[in-house]
Amino acid sequence: GFKRLPLPLVSRQGTTFVENHGCFWELTPWLNGTVVNRFPAASGEITAAMETLAHFHEAVASFPGTPQVAQPSPGLVNRVQLLRKMNESGLDEITSRLSSHSYREIVERAKLILEISRLRVLPILSQLERLTRVDLAWQACIRDIHRQHVLFDGLEVSGLIDFGAMNYDTVATDVARLLGSLARNDLQVREEGLRAYTAVRPLNAVELELVECFDQANVILSPLNWLQWLLIDGRQFADLCLVWQRLDELIERFPSH
């Protein structure tokens, strides 16, 4: 019943994908709309976005194959592993690469990211490790839902896009990611977004705590992932100005944490 998606068109054979030369292909309609480019998002925008996410979660809760046994969140376990790696060697490895890097734009931002990360990694890690021992209900989650994947037509959500990271997890991972992307550190806007979501799909006490934990982990790990790609993995990006812009957006979330 949830239609604001690029749902695959049905082929003549009645399937939603076809095989050709060893590859699977699908055809989906183009969804019109624009993304939010103001921070934090306007009141109507965050309400519409969070309500839409809640309706999506409600619609896919009974998806065939959904695990019926409560288990720890795989997204949370993954973040714990990444934070441990950063604490044990990752931060030092990134620091060691800075001295030989020629881009001043990276060095200046990286120093600030590393300084805050060294202060925050252990407290966040301790909190997350406790919650990885809690069994949670799983269901289909987008896991990469943020402002650039929510399309608006005025104040109405016209569609959700990009499901490449979709998997089973707790809904808290989606709520935290979208809320952080749209509201950032504005407590009033964050509360408004949570109210909009829970009016459709209530969150229990553990899920609400997880939303905050996921968000705090994302605030630290997201810029560190960029430094990993740039300084360790050597990834190349066509437009470095967009990279600096993205890093600045992530750095702006540091003060309240």
C-alpha cells in the first residue's frame, strides 16, 4: 500500500526483473521532486519526512522473510566494531597520513575531526556495547535514508529513493539517520520530527535510546569514514569542493556532542 517509491515495472512475463547475459535488470519510474537544502529543515518538511518514514516502516513490517526472533542490532554491532578499530589503530593511522598530505583543506578539517573523535570514541563505545546485548525486533530498513534520498513536492514527500543498503535491522537506525540529516543539532526540530514519527509508529524506551546512540555514533563515524576514504584508501572524487562541503556539514554537528 505504500506507493511513494520507484517500484519496479512489471514485465510482459509478469516479473519485476529480467535476466540478460548473466545480469538482472529492472525498470523503475523516475520520481519527481527536490531535496531539502536548508538546515535544519522547515517544520512542515521534517514532519512530512518522518511521517513518511514511519508509514514506510509500517508497510514493510510484514515483509516475507522478516526474522521472527529478536536479536541484537547488526547496525549497532557494526558501529561498535568500527569504533573499536578507530580507537585501537584507525585514529593513529589517519593522523600519521596527515603529515604527508598536500591538501591543506583536508589537513585542517582532519585535525579537528580527530581531536573531537579522540574525546568521544570511548564514551560512545561504552554506551553502544551495552545495547549490543539487547535483543530487538528486526524488520526491513533502508539504512541509508538521509535528506538527499527524500524527494519533496512542496511540503509533501513525493518519494523515497536509493535502497542499495537495505537490510533487516531495528527501525531506530533509519529514524536516527534521517532525523540527524534533517534536524542536525536543533533540539526543537528533533523533538518535532520524533513526534511526527511516533504518532504513526510508536517507539518503545529502548528504541528511543537507540535513536540517540545511533545518532551519536554517526556523528563521529561519518567524518571518520570520509578521512578513511581520502587518506587511507586513496579514493578519488571528481569534485573535491563537494567533499569539503560534506565534511563541513558533518563537522557542524560536533558542538552539541
